[in-house]
Amino acid sequence: MDYSAGASHAGGKPDEGRVMEEVQATLRMQYIQEFYQTVRDHCFKLCISSPGSSLSSSEQKCLGRCMDRYQDATGVVTKAVLGMQGMQ
């Protein structure tokens, strides 16, 4: 990260707001990558019995359903977390 562009006029310190936004964006990206890696690994183990050069139609359907389930579950968890944050 280049903090020189976001330096404030007083003392050359980086703009804390900008730094926090960059850190949060990086953390979000890491979470998304880890989430999809986990989903991919889980769904592959669940749906692919013998890996080959192509997927059968049943394997494709299984993978689609598995991915959909994970996305639905993530939506439920996200709503619950946001709801709890709103109560604080």
C-alpha cells in the first residue's frame, strides 16, 4: 500500500480513513477467496466420485445445487449478523 498519496498535511501521516478502507477491502477479498475455496473443495468432494476430463450431467447438477446451498446459507448468516449489529 502506498500511504504517501493519502498523507495528511499535518506531519505527513496517512489518512486513517483511507487506510481503514483499504484494509477492509483487502480483508473482504481474502474472505471471498477463502469462502469460494472452501465451497469448491466441499462441493467437489461431495459431487465428484471419480474425476475425469469432463463432468457428467448429474455431477454438474450436484455442483450447482451445492453452490446454491452455500450461497443461500451465506445470505441467512449475513442477515442474522446484520440484524444482531442493528440491535447493539
